[in-house]
Amino acid sequence: MSPLTCADAISAAIVINGPIPVAHFMAAANRHYYATRDPLGASGDFTTAPEISQMFGELIGSWLADLWDRAGRPAAHYVELGPGRGTLAADAIRAMRRAGLEPAVHFVETSPVLRAEQAKRHPGAIFHDDVTTLSEDAPLLIVANEFFDALPVRQLVNTASGWRERHVVWADPLFVPVASGPALDDILPDHLRTAPIGSIIETSPASAAISRQLAHRLAAQRGAALIIDYGYEGPAIGDTLQAVRGHAYANPFEEPGERDLTAHVDFATLAEAARAEGAVASHFATQRDWLLRLGIAARAERLSAGAPDRSGEIATALARLTAPDQMGTLFKVLAVTSPDWPQPVGFAE
Ligand code: SAH
């Protein structure tokens, strides 16, 4: 008999308990997906900014070091959420060291496969299952790149009989999304009542909760968080749940656990949650503007001057990170800081 797959486990749960919310489906699929592989790079399913160029992590390290320096150079913890292969951390820590900052290193990571990969590059790193166990004794310097997009979203869909939560049913051999459960119109804002039938809205309670927890810590023990992801300044109407496999888009309801499921990040909600806990949330910047304000063009020139044989590759990486038709404008950057820390650079006033 072949071993039970993630799809078998989810379909069995649906047969026993009935349709499951999209958020449960996404959480179960991603838990299996990340726990069983390193998805990054050319031979994997997708490539992220730190895997494209060392410039990305180095600029993040310099940004953190600049804030820390202006905050009076306190002892601090570097915290990364979902650090992937540990590449961003390696580049950022190198840049921080050059500025005299040598923080303890903490990784919030649930995947045993990726933890092993991260531990190879960062033997001293301290691992956490979630943000509740992070140290409380010193300011936190927090980075989350393409972390929030992997967290589950609930989807609500407008039907002829009102807004209902989108669930997943098992119609052997397919998983199919359907609107189900009670009508939710009474708990939604009025303007949504006139939305066309079939409209979908998303919310990510898990993301808002983490933003709140981080902001609470920053307000209490000081520090800064940098959140980078693809997303919108929301709230917006639209179904952004997507699956990627082998660098191509795929159906998010097929082969759960074998494809990377993501949804666009609602930055407005993350910022609001942070402000509600007493932290300061920056304006949103596009990844393009933020990297250019931090001097990525000059950094690329210097790297090319030092390695002329690599100048084509460096120019390609710069374009991938900043061009509007690549990662430049789809990706957004948000900084959250404690109220008594200095203003971060890279954001419009
Ligand atoms: N930041 C990295 C990797 C992005 S992939 C980069 O930019 O290359 C998403 C990362 O988040 C992976 O490391 C994955 O294992 C981790 N992750 C996903 N869901 C998580 C969760 N609920 N808690 C902690 N880590 C999670």
C-alpha cells in the first residue's frame, strides 16, 4: 500500500468532519509542503530576493545597523521569521558586523528540513516555533521576507444568498472550493453589500495576530521590524490564493502539500495591528523605491567594479529586484518600530 499523502489526510478529514475553510486547507497544505522540502532556487519551486542577490540581505543588514546605531547601540537580538535557507540572515549579519553590530541570532521556523539548512549556515542560531518564546531582555531587530504570504487566509465569497465563507469539499478525486456556512453579511462593512456576486475578500487572522505580537514586543522592549512581501495596501476585493510549482502557477486546490500556497499580504491590516499595540508603522514603500533609497544602484556598481566578469549577472539581479515589471512594485516594504526609536530610512515622510 502506498503511504498516506497530505491529500489523503485532508480528504479523510473532510469526509469525517465536512467541508473545511480555505484557511484550514492552506494551513495543512503548507505545513506539509515546507516540512518535507527546501523549495527555493532553480531546482525548487520558486526563488526569493535574497536568493537572487547578496545585495538584498546586505542592504537590510545596513538598514538595521543604521537604526540600531542611532538608537544608541544597545545589545540586541536579530530575529528572522521563515528564514528559508538562511541566505538573507548571512548577508545581513555580515553587513551588521561591519557596522559593529553582533546580535544573537533567532529563527522562527517550523520546517525541520529548512531548520537543518539554516543551522548549517548559522550554527549558533536559536530556533523558535513561534514568536511567543523570543527573548524579552533586549531590543529585537526583526526581518520577515516572504513569510506572511505563506500564512493561511480565510476567504469570503458573495453569493446570491449573501456572503459566506469559502470552504473546500472533496469531490473524489478533486478538492473543490464552495461557499458554505452561515451568511456573514451582518459582520461585514456596508460597502461590501453591493459587491458583485462571486466577489471574494480575504483576511488573514494569523498574520494580524503575529503583527500584533511583534508590535507588542517592540513597544515593550524596543527595536524594529522590517516586513517585505508581495501584497496590497488593502483592504481589497479579490482572490489572491495561488499555487506555484516548478516556477509556474498551478491550481491551488490540486495536490495539497506538493505546491507552495500563498496569498497577497494585506499591509494595511498589518500596520493597523501594529499601531494598536503602541508601535509606529511606517508608510508603505514599494521594494523598488525602498532599495533605491537605500542605495542599491551604487552598491551594484561597486560590486561590478570589483568583479567585472560578473557585471552582467549583477545588472540582471538589480533589475529583477527593482524593475516595475519584475519584483519592484508588486513587493511592498513596511517598517514597524518602537515609539522611542529613530525614524527608519527608506520610507517617504
Ligand atoms: N524568507 C526566505 C524564505 C521564504 S519561504 C527567503 O526570502 O528566501 C517561507 C518561509 O517561511 C520558509 O522558511 C517556511 O518554512 C517558513 N514558514 C512558513 N510557514 C511558517 C509558520 N507558520 N511559522 C514559521 N515559519 C513558517
